[in-house]
Amino acid sequence: MNANNRIIIMGHRGASKIAPENTLKAFKEAIRLKADSVEFDVQETLDGEIVIIHDDNTLRTAGTEGIVKQLTLKELKKLNFGNGELIPTLLELIKLAKDKISLNCEVKVEGIANKIIQIFQDTDILDSTIVSSFLHEELIKIQKIEPQLKLATLVPTEAGKFSDWNYKKKLIDYTSQNNYYAINPLYKLADKQFIEYAHEKNIKVFPWTVNSGIAMRKLINMGTDGIITNDITRLKEVLNRNV
């Protein structure tokens, strides 16, 4: 757990339980609900803009066929991502969030390290930002370019590995050897042994995506540093009951 013994509340793709995921509305709701941080995903458009979207296509979130990297920002901005919400750029989110909520930026594609770092530097939010990715080569690149950024390993999900301690230990050791700030596992991987070993290595643990009150309470009692959730309100209720 963090030094002040407080669980960090991270809104998964914003407050996505009550607003369309990865939209400015979802991020505004996370701020309104007083989450500590928002987790979101970044990709690059055809014309080189950094936008916030999880999938590499627009079908699930906007209901139309389209590949993000094959569309311009102008073309993407014509789509409805739920309740009239438009796709936000990274810069638009930062303007909304700066000095209000911290950021947990997941890099979804290769080759955008320089661009996102430049945006973070230009907007002076390095200290309040975590960058995470399943693309470990991208994290290594980011670390070389901007060592000040806090980095987090995202853990690939394999059901057969949930009880494999050697597998989990290797992930934590890898994170430690690279001097990363945190490890973000699927919550089913984060048992007490996992969390305690990460803490021995000075690594924070932020499990995802935790929407069940029972799972939240279990992780809190095991000493997690934070929880990534779609349901910020439920997590706050669980934390209040745990006081």
C-alpha cells in the first residue's frame, strides 16, 4: 500500500460505468466522483494525432467499421462514441484533467513513444502520469527517452497462470529489474503473495478491472496500492466501509 495507507482509485477508461468509455464525459465524471486517477488508452490516427480509444477499430464503441490508424482525426471526430460523445485527443484530456486528476496512460500501439512524451513534457504533467503497456519494448523506449516518467508493466492474461507462482514471480522480477514504478495485473493474478513480493521489490500494484465489491474488499485487505475499476462509486463505498 502507498505511504499514506490510502488506496488509489483509478477509473478504468474514465467513469465507464456511467458514461461512454474513454470520452471526455467519462473523464469529467471521474473527476466529479473524486477518483484519484483515470486509466485510458492511446493510439495514433492516419494524420499523426494521438487519440484516446481502446480498440484498433471503431465498431464496438462507435458502431461503424473503421480502423483508427487508417482514419484522420477529422474523420474520427465525425463519429458518435456514445450519447453524442466524440473521440478525444490526448491533449484534450490533459487540458481537462491537469491539476484535477492524475493519468494512467496505456500505450496500445508501437511507434508513438516520442509523440506522447513530447505532449507530456509540453504540458508539464510528467510527475502526475503513469505510462503502462503490454508492449514491453515500448516501455523500454519510453524509459530511455524520459526517465522521469513512472512506468508500469501490464500483465498478459492467461487463465492457466493464475496459480503459477514462478510465472508471477518472473513478472515482478522483470518489473523490478527495469526499475518500473508499478505492475498492473489482471486482478485474479494479484493474490497476497504477489502483492507482498511486489512490495518487497518496491513496486506498486494496481490490479484491473475490479467491479465486484467482494473482489475489491479482498484486494484492499491484501494490501493493494490501488484498484482500476469501471465502478468508482462502488469502490468508494467499499473503502468507506473498510475504514
